Amino acid sequence: MEGVQVWPIVGLAFGSVLGIAGAFGGFGAFVLVLVLGLLGFLAGRAIQGDLDLADLFTRRT
């Protein structure tokens, strides 16, 4: 998929889902979809290797 910009479409889809959740489910559903989407994004970045989870969970002295 070189040369194809998919992130604007992914953002549009995620924004649409958040809008639908907020419209039909209220604020609680909006926040739930937002948090689960963020967790999915972070999991995808970790699986792809773009996010080092060891840096997030280790203490620095």
C-alpha cells in the first residue's frame, strides 16, 4: 500500500463512530468508544513495533 494515504479515512471512520456513539448512546458511550479506540490504537502500534511498552512501564531514577 505504498503511496496510499489511509490515515485520513481511518480518522474519518473513527470520528463518525464517535459521533454516532455520542448521538445515540450519550456521553458514556462516547467516552467508552474513545477509550477503547485509544487502547486499540496503542495495541496496534505496539504490535507493529512503533511503540516500546518497556519505556512506558519502567521507572526512571
